[in-house]
Amino acid sequence: MKSFLIRISMAVLGFGFLSLLFYYPLLSGKTLIQSDIRQYEGMARQLKEHRAQEGQETYWIDNAFGGMPTYQVGAKYPADFLAPIYSFFRLLPRPAHILFLYLMGAYILLLILKIPWRTALFGALAFGFSTYLLIILQVGHNTKALAVAFFPWVLGGLLLLFQKRWFWGFLLTTLALGMQVRANHYQMTYYLLMLLGVFVCVMGYQAIVLKNGKSFFQSVGLLIASGILAIGFNATPILATAEYTDFSTRGKSELRLQADGSPKEPSSGLDYDYITEYSYGIFESLNLIVPRIQGGGSSENLGTDHGVYDFLRARGVNPSQAEQFSENVPTYWGSQPILEAPAYIGITVFFFALLALFYVHTPFKNALAIGVLFSLMLSWGKNFAPLTQFFIDYFPLYNKFRAVSSIQVVLECCLPLLASLGVHWAFDSQNKFELKKFIKIASLPIALLLIVYFLKGTFSFSGLNDAYFKSIYGNELVTQIIEARKSIFQADIYRAILFCLVSTGLVLAFRYNKLKKETAVLILIGVLLIDLLGISNRYIDRSSSFVTPRMAETPFKMTDADRAVLQDTTRYRVYEPQLGLTGARTAYFHNTIGGYHGAKPRRLEELFDYYSTHQITGVLDMLNIKYILFPEEESGILKPMFNPNSLGVGWFIEDLVSVSSADELLERMKTMNFNQEAVFIKGSIPEKITKKYSRDSLSTLNLTQARPDQLTYTVKNTSDQFVVFSEMYYPKGWTARIDGQEAPIYNVNYVLRGLQIPAGAKVIEFSFEPDLIKNGTRIRWTAFILFIGVLALMLFAQFKRSKNES
């Protein structure tokens, strides 16, 4: 136990230093600017301002998408018992702390498997420095990366449970699962549960064979208990996500027609095309071992190699321009819309994983192999449509997630672990070594690579966007780019074959006593790092992506147009057409209908699509869009345009118009007078409500207090009126009070709130106080008490057992 703790302590220090060294600009106090995090800062601006100014949490913001809950924008909830664990890891700056979690988790898992520490170090580095896992950190997919980082920790807890080390297994599994769910990327949690299901099935089969059902069910029971408690620790965010899902683009649409009038395929989740937009090509999957087999990322830095630079110089392009173009050559010729970098796991990793498949015979190996297989096939998405459609149709919640290629995170976890088993067999096992069999297996990847190489004449090397590139660059340059694609294809195949030969040579040198075990494994670790870092460093930007903290504090630069608009201190929204609903720059400075999120408010997006298709200007008016930011045609500088028809914070209407469906409601908007009418779907407003109103010219409505989660209006009206507010309708959490008496909030104009106001009303108050916060907090406390209770009972049982044995 002492030696184990020493190794863990050394690993903590070593991996911490290595993580900082990899992101060495952090050592000089710089901060990584991540594209998605910049967008998040725009979305969360109002949330953070409210915390700083009020000293408390708000669960609603209105600077993005017209208004939405903060549930998916960084909300902090009471009774977060796992926060101290995350705070410990955050002693390292972002993103080094997540790289540390990658490395440490895989290392501990392999030690639990009783893998020697040097081999465990190989596996940890293989997992942590996988190109895909580093790239998602660079672009700012922090929640995804954090969720994946806990995969090995959870598997380590699972192994402890099946090793009958139930106390430590229960403790690690519960905390690791809790932290994984807390990362708030439920797509990754879904994939982890699929992998855990594979492990349980494989271990169950093993229990049947060994007739060891009792301990198996004990382990599974504790695993289920750990899962329940992990969910309990995260009850509030889970309840919030479940509630918001129905309201978001992940929920079921009420529309039966597209904005252009064509039929809309019914779905309880995302559309098939949207889910499978990012589908890995079957052939493209070879970039797991040959990074640029289909061109690598969407653009590659070829420098002065592979002919593009020389081609440009030969045609008179000056050196700086030729170099600039050669640093961003559109080499990718796969089928995905865009690819930041290939999901390279390492040819060295693949080589030793292959050895494990043939030589290692354990349930753990079998589960990893199945995990690799289902991860790979599901990542093909529309390129393996029958399997994908089956999962969409029959696996609950599968249709809530987009980018099916993301499931390769399972493969990214399993292959390095398999490779560690292969390294353990090669350098630690004492079994008889059969040279002929080994050579045959070692030759398999080389044979595959040679077959692909000799088939290059059958490949077009043409990409989806080549016609567009020809219109910009001309036929000659695109032809040269295609030649460059062939060149890097060939170079990376040569590279992969070389690493296979080196790996083969290391195993043979050890087996024939030319190298000591320790030396051979350390050399192999060096080869692994050359392999993985040689590729990932092509895509990791340590110069322009790291900036001073002062620069990081301002993710978006304020323009003169923003300054001009901010002179208006009334309540209004700003619309930037060139961003549409995508992009949080506007939300950083103003209240807007745009934003950046993977799960936008569904009805707002549908309304915006309809507005864009039919150009219904009244939609902008009712959304209180007072300023529109247009770029000047020549300079591109943003200029504000005042919208005099904006209807303001709220207005009295004369007619409530009932329609039978959501499609009919949107159709009605083409001809309705937004200033006088409000339209609703039949059944959403009680029949007894008055539908006709006589507007009094003396009636007034004024906003007197505005906070994200609380709005107060003064009103004067001598007769009953109906008011439409330019605030987003959300079915749960919002309460309206008229002179202290609660009043129902009605959904009108598809996305807005409406209130019937009795004569003589004086004050209207809206407040957002979601019940799920209280309910979730109670569940969290219950889970915490149960967790401590179970641990105490297990310790007591263990103490009693040891006392009886003595």
C-alpha cells in the first residue's frame, strides 16, 4: 500500500508538471483563448454580472435568444457536494487541469488492473495525448473534455467492484460517476453508460461461465447504487436539463410543415440530417492511424513541402503570400462539413492494441474490443444508415444528440487501454514467444497500409468544396492542391509503416535479449510521444491562442455601433443579421435574439426560420428589436439602424385570435397586425377568457424595474385589457402577480407572454422562481446522507469481519 501511494504521489506531481509543460504559455501567466469559450462568455455575460452585483444566482437571462433559463449556460445550484473535488483539480489552470485528469485517470485505472507502472505510464500518455482529446480542449469543448476525462476513473471504480474491493469500488465509482455527470455533457454520459453496459454484459457472461453469480450481482448492485447516488448528487442540473429539453431544439416540434411549406418529418428529437451531419466516412476512419489519409483537417499547414508553395512561387506570387496560403491549404477531401483535425489515436497505439486482441484473453480485453467496434460503427452515422436509424428509433434519447462522430470518444478511451494490455503482454508476460505468429500479426497493419497505398489510383482526392475553391483559386491551383493531397497521403502512410517497423523491432529486441525490459518500455514511451505529439502539435496553437489575462477578459471588441446603441438606456433588443441566431458577440453587449448554444429555444428558432423565409417584419417589431446592426457594404464596419416600429416592452391589443395549430399560427403572422392582435393555439388559453377588448388611449404600461429574473411594471387602465409582453414565454418557473394576486401567464404569438389585466390594476410583477431548484436541493441532500451512510455501514462491516477473523 505504501509503494502504491508513493507511485500515485509521484504520478500526481509528474502529470501535473507534464500538463503545465505541454501548455507552457500558462507558466508565464497567459490564458488559452478557446473559440467556444469566447462564445460562452457572450452568452453568460448577464449571468456573471448578476452574480457580481447582487451576490446571488439568477436562473434566467434575457441577453441571449430573447431570454432563456441559465440551466445550460453555467448555472450554479445549491448543495453541490462535488464542487470541492473539481476545485482541487482546478489548482492547475485551464486546460492543463483536464489534461491532468486524462493522464491521472488512465494511470490509476491501469494500476487497478495490476499493470506495471511503466506500462501504465504508456497507457496514460496514449490516452491523454490523443489528438482528438487535445483538439476539443483547444476549441473550447471543455464540458465534453471534462466528461471524457472521467471515463477511466469510472472504469477504475467498476473494476474495483468486480475485483470484490467493494468499499473502494463503491467510493470511486460514485464520486467518479458523480463528477462525470456534473461535467454537464449528457451526450458523453450517454456514451459512457453504453460502454458500462458492455462491461456489465461481458462480466455477466464471465460470471455464468465461472458460476460466480453471487459476487457479480453484489458488484452490479453496488454499481447501480453508485449510479443512483451520482444522479442524486446532480439532481438539480438533471431536473433542469430534463425540463429545458422539451423547450429546446432537442424537444419535439409541434410543426408539421417546414418554413417553406414543405412537409416536416415528425420527430421527438433532432432531425436525422442534423444528427448525422457530422458522420465519419468509413474509409476516413483510417485517419485514426494515418492522420492525413483524407487530407487531415479542413486546412493544413504544408509549409514549403508538397508542391503548393513552389507552384505559387513559380507563378510570381511573392514569398510571404505563398507562405501564407501554404499554411492554410484546403487538403481535406472527406465528407464532413468541417474537420478541425483528424481523430488520430496513434499507429503505435493501434499496433499494440492489435497485439492485445490476439494475445490477451481477459473479460476486460473483450469489453474494450466491443467498445471499440460499436463506437467506430456508430460514428459512421449516415454512412452506415441501418445501424444509425436503428439506434435513433429504438434507443431512448439517442435522437437528442447531434454529431454522431462524437461517439468515437469511446474508442479514444478503449484503444489506449487495449494497447497497454498489448505492451504488458509484449514486455512483461512470461509466455512462450512464437516468432512466426508474432510476425504475421505485426505484419497486418503494414499489409493494410500497403493495400491502401497501392489502391491510391482508385481515389479521386477531390473534396466536396473543390468547385467552390476552383471559383476562387482557379483550376490550376486546385489541381496542385489535389497533388498535395496525394503527397501527404503517401507521406503519412510511409510514416505509419515506419512506426510499425520500429514497434516490431522493439518487441523482437526485448524478446531476444537485446534490450532490457525497462529500457525497451522507456524507448517505446519515447516512440509513442514522437508519434502522438508529432501529429497533435500540427494542430495545437501555442502562440496566438494564448493571451494575457487582460486580453482574455474581453472576448469581443466593442464597436462604435455598440457604443452608440448603448447610449439608449431603455429596455430593447438588438439584432445583428449577419449572425442570425448563431454567435454570441451581440449578446455580450446587448439583449438580443441571437446567441451560441447547442440547444437553442426551439420555438424561437422555428419563428426565426419562418421570419427569414417570408420576411415578416412584424416579428422583429414584436420582439422589441429597436436597433439592427448592419455592416457597411464597402468598409464592413457595423452601423446601427433604428427600428421606429418596435412595439416596446408591452402593448395593449384589441383581438385575441385562436388558431388550431402551430403551423396555422405562423401562417397567420403573414397578415396579422401585431400592434392590435395576438394569436394563440386553441387550448392554450381558456375559452372563458374575453377575446375582444376596447383599447383606451389613456391606458399606459411602464417598466419600472428590470432584472433578468424579475420585472416590475406600473399600469393604468380603466377597463379590462389584454397585454402582450415582448418577453419570452417559458412554461415553468415564471409567476405573474397583479397587485399582489397571482395571475396566469398565457403563451401568445408563438414565443411571447400575455396577461389579462383587470380594470384598475396598478402593478404587474414577473418573477422566475423555479420549483426544481428546491426539489433538486432536497434530493441532493438525501443522496449525500445515503452516501455517507452506506460508506459507514461498509466500514463497520469490514471492521466487524476483520475482528471476527482475528
